[in-house]
Amino acid sequence: KSMTYYAGSSLIGSGTKYYIEGASQLLDMPGEWYVDAVAKRLYIWPKNDVNPSQLALEFGVRPSVFYIRNSKNITLKNLTVQFSNFAYGRNFGADGAVRIDNGKTQSSDSITLDTLNIRNNGVGIRIDQDTDNGLQTRHVRITNSQVQSSEGLALSVFHFPTTPIGVQDITIDHTNFDTANYRALGNGDGLWIIHAKNVIFRSNRVARMA
């Protein structure tokens, strides 16, 4: 049966990203895995039928790779950032492969993310600012980068409380955002920019958002 929106238009097209999980009977080919939450067991089917006991298995447990707080004049350049865990954060949370997160007594200024390959993470880039004391995160640039295969949001820019404006002067250019939030938390958005001021978003590619 075809899947459609409530109004009858097609729900799944050639660019749709989706998967089915949570059923042991779906473990039917190499490269797949299944978690039995009740028995607390992980079942995997390795490629080439290798015995799992002979494999070096690794699991991501940290929600962030780079955690930037209360900092100025920081540049991350020519790096691959991958395998941070998904803490199921939405507009704010403890996850983010690159996380710029300031509390009520902290602020950050002049942070550049240049030529990064951010892939296979829970949340790609997270920028948060607590504005209780009127402090700000300012002058952040994301440029010439790849943010791919994020289980949650590819990008989250947020501050709380919503006034005064806590995140300002953000430039995002020449960056590829591809495949994000396919668990469709919240509204299923791939990029989330809320209450920010002076945001420039230009010459980017956005594809396969949930």
C-alpha cells in the first residue's frame, strides 16, 4: 500500500530517507543489528559472516566531540568529527558533535568552523546561549564544511530565555547539509534556527531532511 499525507499526496518519493527498526525479524542481511531492550542484548550480523567475537566493536558514548564554552577566537579547521552519540536533544540538549554552549555566566565570540567533515553523529552542530544575564554568543562562522548523516538535527541555533537575543551574527556559507533527523523528533526539521539575530545563510546545499 502506498503511503500518503492526510490530504492524499505522496509521502515517500525518490529523495526520501527512512528506515524501519525495532523488530528482530528484520535482521536478515549483513551490516544490520537489533537491540532487545528487555533482554538487554545486541544482535549483529557482520559483513562477510565474521564471528562477532573476532571483531573489535566500538560504540559511541559521548554526546559531543568538541565542546566550546566561554571562549573567544577559536578555529576548528580541516577535521573529521564523527560518532558522537544521540542524547535525543531538540532545541537544547547535551548533544552536538560540535557544541558551542554557554550558561548564564558565560559567552563566546569569534568561533570559526572551517572545512569540517561532520558525519555520523547524533546532532551535527549545536549553538546554545543562556540569556538570563544578557550575555551572548556572537560571530560564529560555519564555512566550506560537510554535515552529513545526523540522527537528530544537522544544526541547532537556540537561546533561552527568548529575550534578549542571545545568539547573534552567525554566518553559514558553502556548507553541505545532507541527511538529518530521520527519527523526526519534534517537527522533523533538519536545520533549526530560532530567535537568532543577524544570520546569513548563503551558497549552501540542504538535502534529505526528514
